[in-house]
Amino acid sequence: MNYWITFIYLLFTFSSAQDLNWWQTGAVYQIYPRSFQDSDGDGVGDLKGITSRLDYLVDIGVNTIWLSPIFKSPMADFGYDISDFLAIDPIFGTIEDYDELVREMKARDMHLVLDFVPNHSSNQHEWFQKSINMDPQYSDYYVWKDPIGYDADGNPIPPNNWLSFFGFSAWEWNEQRNQFYLHQFLKEQPDLNYRNPLVIQELKEIINFWLEKGADGFRIDAVIFLFEDPEFRDEPPSGNPNFGPDEYDSLLHIYTRNYNETYDVMRELRVVVDDFPSDVSKLILLEAYESIDLVMRYYGTAEEPIADLPFNFEYLLRFEDEVVTGTRIKDAADLWLDNMPEGKWANWVTGNHDRSRIASKVDPRLVDGVNMINLLMPGTPITYYGEEIGMINTFISYEDTQDPFGCNFGPDMYEKYSRDPERTPMQWDSSVNSGFSTAEKPWLPLNPNYLEVNVENQLMAEESHLKIYKEIINLRKELAIQTGELQYLNVDESLFSFMRVTDNPTNQNYMVLVNFGETDSVVDVSANSLVPPVATVVIKSLSSTVTVGSVLQTSAIPLGPKDSLVLSFNSNNP
Ligand code: NOJ
Ligand code: MG
């Protein structure tokens, strides 16, 4: 290469790459701590377990861990019911174990994102106990209401018809205080009262505490539920015949979600995070299953940012449609990209601890293709533990069911709501309990397929989902993937294809093709003026029969059913 071209190339590389944050060039990996690695044989994963697996995460190329809650909790909702926001639950270890995890992560240039649960505490939190007792400071920490009357049997009647997300009334009677309290989730998760500034002050202190303890960000839970109608009006029925009167979706939630004040509080919390003195920029992930306009507002503006990455659930949900097509995936991607405020950054997520696993939502052969899209579209990928090896949902009998969301609805209906199937232990190897735990009975059973589907096998195999994942993630170092433009190629009912291109002719450009269809096809993408006549296969799905390194005519790219490919090309090619 000519000296000047090299120089300009380097200048370009450094200037654009340096403008990006660690969470933009990297990849987020979600760990459900109960299920990743148990170090002490009690059948539940823990912090020491996670620390012992850091080298694995480095090896697969992720730089950021989002940990579902590790705080003190009676575990009614497995950690999303927190009884002390400033302490580690003994089941996960000690604060020293936490410090060690942070130290070991920093030594590996990794970043820790903690789960922050502002909407509710546990009913065993000291605040709630004091609130029941009408302690002057804590009396209004939660949402308390008088009954609107008493029925014929003398039972108090709740203030309105609001339902808990987990089913049944959102109001629980408290004998001692002689009032109802609101819980938008379990009755063990009383909603905090956001109209009380003292509550907001508490949250700020919690955030500062964990920033001081080395966290580089937060994933904020259940944000849309923070505020409710000050008049406590009944919500109208949704009219959806698929839901009975006790099910959350039987109502339209116009009085319990997304108040303007919620955005204001989130903005205040962002300021606390940004004001924390640190040379590492912080990451805020935000959970809001909502319509696109409401979700986009959680990005905030350039002057007043809120979340860096509100989760892209529209995209996740398209994979739960009965039929997944190239067109639908493109529509979902565009819905996000076209609505995203100027200067913001996208994200791609297809699974988490609340949703069915991706390899169970789509044909398992598509695991590689979905990873290619998640990791190579412009934005940050979020991988749920096990997605890199293609873990699928696990059948859990009613007897083994742990999730209260499932248990609430009894043996006939638990499967509609239980989230246990996507929470089973990580599959490390083919030994007892797949190397997850030495306990006789882990807290949830292992998926019986662990004998084949596990990390060890996939590292040893010539080709595997895991090896493919590593190759894909490695491409995130490339300029075309970090900052290159996105252009779609052919998209139809079966095919989703796109390319990432830079305008610098010395860079490699990449195209990704995923066949969601059931039939063999030969794809012609050569009509695009940036596409040269030939391109080189750099990654192929397990299912594909083409050879990595082979050079294909871009007018005739062979894709078998559910196959996916990444090809590299140089737009300068003749
Ligand atoms: C959303 C969390 O992801 C879910 O697991 C939890 O049950 C609810 N919020 C309540 O915190
Ligand atoms: Mg343990």
C-alpha cells in the first residue's frame, strides 16, 4: 500500500474507532446468576462461579456482562424482589466475592452492568416494614389506599380494577395498616411511591453506591411502571378474548404505565450516573416493552440523554411471530432505525430471562444466522447466556416449576407464563449437571440435550455454533461493522440480507445473507452497484455446504434452507 493511503487509512481508522464507546464496539452478555455457574454445590449459581468463567467470556469475545439481580432477596421473584439494595444475597456470595469479580473483570478489560430495580422492593425490605408501621419517614414510601368499601362478608374491596402483571388484583390488603398496597408484580413486590421525593433520593444513593463499587452501568427494570394515575381510575377492558379476567392482558393499561414523570425521573437518574467522577463512560440499558414512540423517548435527546440502549424488543418480538420472514425482520429493524433519535445507537436482542430462547422460537438451524444479524447490524448485540451454543428451552414439569408467574396460574396454565424453560443452567460439558453444579439437584433441571449441546463439545468440534459465534464477534473489530453504512440487499419472505460498507476502498466490506425459508435458493445480489462480481465466504452457518474461503459469484450465492453466510468483498474489485 502506498504510504499516503496507509496514513489516511490509519487516520480514518483511529478517528472513527476512537469516537465509539466500549459498549458500542463490544458485545453485552446477559448472565442469569442462578444458572451460570455454581461454585459451592448448593445447586444455585453464584458470583464466584461467574468469576471462574470469565476466561470463557473473554475467549468468546464479549466485553460486557449484564448480571440479573444479585442483591439481598427472599427470592419470591428470584432476585427481582430486593430486601436490601446495598447488599449481596448470601446465595450469590459476599461483598468480597463481588469485589473480586469486579477486580477480575477489570483485569480483563471487561465491564459490569448491574440490574437496577426501581419500581418495587421486596415486602421484606425494612422500608416496607416501616411503612406498614406508619413510621413518619417511611409511611408514604409505597402506594397505600383505603378500601372503597366492604363486601357482604366484611372483606375490604380494592380501590380499583388494576391487575398485576403476574395476574390477579394489583392490590393486597394489609391487616396491620388496614389499607391496600399496590403491587404491579407479585404481592411480595410492593410498588414504591414515585410521588415521594424521598424515594427518588434513595435510588440516587443506591446508584452512587454501586458506581463506587465498580459498576460501569445499569440495566433498569420495569421502568414503564413507575408512576400511576393519581386519581386511580379503573382501566378499561382490552376486549381480547384470549385472556381471562385475572390475566393482565385483559385490561388496557392506560392508567398504570408511561407517565411523563417516569421520563423525568429516568433523566434524573441518568444525571446521577453521568455526574459520577470516572474516566470510564457508563452504560444504561432500559427495559420497556412498549410501542415504538414511547420506547424511543427513553433515549432522551442529545442534550438530555436518558438510556444509551433501551432494549429493542420490537425486534425480539418479531422472532416470536408464528412465521419469521426476511421482510418482517427488515420491518422490525427499520422500525427501530427509522425512529431512533439522531445520534443514538441501536441494539439487537433476541432473548432474555423473561422470553423463550431464540433457538426455540426459530428453527435451531437459524442460530448462526440470527447471531450474524444481531452481531453485524449497526449497534450493540445483547447475547443471553447459552445463545452462543444454541441452547433451547427446557421442559419443566409443574412439580419442578419455580417461577411464581407460572405457579400463580396452576398446573393447567403454568406453561403459558412460566419463565423457567429459558432459565435452566448453562451447559458447559457432558459431565454430571453439565459442569454447572455438584449438587444432587440443581435449582432447575438441566436440559437433557446437554450431553450434546455444551461448550466443551463445541470448542472441540471442527465446526460449531460456538466457533461460528466467535468468528462473527471477531468481525466487530472491523471498521465496516463498527461504523460502516447499512444497506439492505435482497429481502423477501424467506431471505434477509444486508451489507455493511465503508466509503474507504481499502477496507473490507461485508454482506450477510440469512435464508429463513425452507427451500434451496440461489441468490443474486449483484444488481447493487457496490457489490462486485465476486465475494469471499468468511463465515458460514453449520448447515451450509459452501466452503469458507471460497470465492462466490455474487449473482449466484447458494443458500440451503435456514443457511446463512457472511461474505467479504472490496467495493473496488473490478
Ligand atoms: C422485569 C424482569 O425482567 C422480570 O424478570 C421481573 O419479574 C419483573 N421485571 C419484575 O421486576
Ligand atoms: Mg451456589
